[in-house]
Amino acid sequence: MIIVDRALAERAAAGKPIRLGMIGAGFMGRGVALQIATAVPGIRLVAIANRTLENARRAYAEAGNGEPYIVESPSALSAAIAADQPAITEDWRLLTESPDIEVILEVTGSIHYAAEAVLSAIEHGKHVVLMNAELDGTVGPLLKTKADAAGVIYTNVDGDQPGVQMNLYRFVRGLGVRPVLCGNIKGLHDPYRNPTTQAEFARKWKQQPHMVTSFADGTKISFEQAIVANATGFGVAKRGMYGPTVPAGTPIRDAMSAFPHEEFIDGPGIVDYVVQAEPGPGVFVLGTIEHPTQKHYLDLYKLGSGPLYCFYTPYHLCHFEVPMTIGRAALLNDAAIAPAGAPKVEVVAAAKIDLKAGAVLDDLGHYMSYGLCENADVVRRDGLLPIGIAPGCRLRRDIAKDAVLTYADVEVPQGRLIDTLRREQDEMFFAGAVRNDQKSGLAVAI
């Protein structure tokens, strides 16, 4: 989105940069703070909320912003912003409720904590930028609807693969080529990885073991492709997607033959991924076109003779690209990627090991479960358990390794906001259909 840089430069020249509040100061949050401070005129990171103040202080220090104020009240935050002094706090509500902040960037990677913060931001008229596929893939359609009603933008980020895929999808569609597959390129997929197996990799790259486990075991890519599906209206061809593994280094234009295109080329479109293709870790879109003259031109321009044409972006640059999403939301009212309506694809929980009755399911990227994409209508028909809901649920019965869990298999903790939001989302988009009753595990009409 080249136009964004000019719009940001105009805000900087006018002395009115976008006032950004960031919730979360982990590995990616610190990267965003550094990028804004060193490369992006027109955005000012006025405050960071984090459960550990030292991490928030570290984010500002690594970005070269100097020593921030610790603020504990709305008036203290307003005073810091007026004085052009960075602020840190443990209380995210100060950011989401502040009249001095225009955009909230949520970058915690959590679900429960993030859900509260995002709801508050929307209710207080803030644009919301998520670096959080897990929350988006669990209740994103509901949150987008609430943001629309409040007149604010709700978006996930450019830089992560979903946003890059959506940029490419829009480009391909704009050419008059019909996208039929939005894809992700992975280097590894092993659903049985856990924080112990990934500990050394996490140390090398200064990340958390559970986070890199979610990359390896398929949970993260499932959420990423689910939110692409929800933005495009696509589905999955089968539970878990095709996900073919090709010989290492196979060019993506050759790797596309690993997909059975005859099964999806005439349909509404699917999301999927491929393992070990190049350029990794890029993204790709497969499209088709019927006009014979346009097919001739595409062949002339070295895209081949069809029926599938492969378009790809060879990289995704995570935090480097996030500020462009902030500019798109605040200045152009454009979302990088957001749900287009009802959920199309969900991420359900599968057992990573044999699980015993009475066990309490651990968090994403840990030892007990991994995520799989499934079409939303199947999830509701069969009462499948979304993995975003699974942590903290107690098993009612033994579950075999690789079995997909259902609501009937678990006792859901009481009083959680995320369950309330799921029920609201079901009622909003699937009223009159059959849904899962989260207390009893029985299918009931609503």
C-alpha cells in the first residue's frame, strides 16, 4: 500500500501523528516499537500497557525513546501524552479508554486477556489493529461486527502471512483473475512438537517455546488460514487442509501441482498451505481466468498456459509492515484483513497425545493439543471444540491421540468472557441453526 507512506508523511508534517497505544511488549511488540521509532514518521507510540512493567520499559529503551513515565491514572496518561513523554502502565484500560489515543495495537498473542482489551477499545471508539490470529480466528467475526457498529476499523496486520495473502488476493482479483486458493508456505509441520522439542530453537531466536511450538505443530497456520478464509469467503477442502510436503527447495510454481486442482478450481475457493516449497516463508495465490486472449497474455508474461496461474510474495516481514496497517486503518479506513461476515473456517482442537479423563487442557502450543482447520458448518453440526476455547477445559472421558475434541468431551469453565463471546457470535450468525450448548455439550436449536 504505497499510498500509506505519503498519508503518514502528511500527518507528520502537520505535527499531528497518529497516537498509538500498544498492549503487549513481547518479542513482536518490541519490534513494532523499534520500527515506529526508527522508520515511520506519522505515528507516535504514546503508551504501552503490559502485565510486566519492565518489559514495557525495555520496549521503549530498545527503540531509543528514553525513560518512560509510569502512569496509573487517566490524568497521568493524558499529562504524559501532552508532554510528549512515553508512558507505561500495567492497566490496559488506561489506553483503551483514553480520549488521547486513536488506535490500539493488540500484540499479546493471548485470547482471554486480549478479548477484554479489544472489546474495550471498540466500545471507546478506537481503531483496533491485531497482531493476534488466535483471537481473530476464535471470535473475529463478532468483533468485526461490533467495530462496524462503533464506526471504527478492526483489522489484523500486514506483515503476518494472512495480511500478505489478503494483499495478494486483492491484487490478483484486481487483474481479473479469479483466486481459487490462498496459500501459505511453511518450512516444517509436525503436529507432535511441544515446548521441550522446540526449546533450543526458541532460545536461538529469543522467543517463547510455546509460541514457536504453535508454529511447528500447525496451530498457528490453522489460525492464519482460518482468518484468510473468513476474509475471502473461502473454505477448506478437507479437515486440516491438504498441506502437501514437497522436496525441499521446490519452486512454488512447480509445487502447485501437488494440489488436486480439479477438486477446487470450479468452486468458491479454498485456503491451504505447502511445506518446504520456495520462496519460504512466503505466500501464494492460485487463480484462473477463462478469457482466451487474457490467457494468451499471461502465457506471454511467463505465468504459463493455465488453467492455474501462480502469484506469490516471497517474504513476510512481520513487525516491519505493521505500521502500514496502522496507517491504513487510521488514515484510509482500510483493513489489511478482516472477517467479511459469518465464520467460514474454524480451528478445532485435536489431541497431541492420548489424553485421560479428568485432565485439564493446557494452552496453545503446549503438550496436549494442536489445531486443525475445519469448515464452520461442520464445526457446528458436529459440536467440535474450537482450540481457542479448549485451554482450561476438563476432560469428561479419555481421548485418543489425534482425535478431534467435541464440547461433549469437556467441562467448560464457568464465567469466561470468551465463551460468552462465542455464544454471541453463534447467535448472531447462526440463529435458527443447530449450535453446541457449552454447558451440557448437547446440540440445541437456538
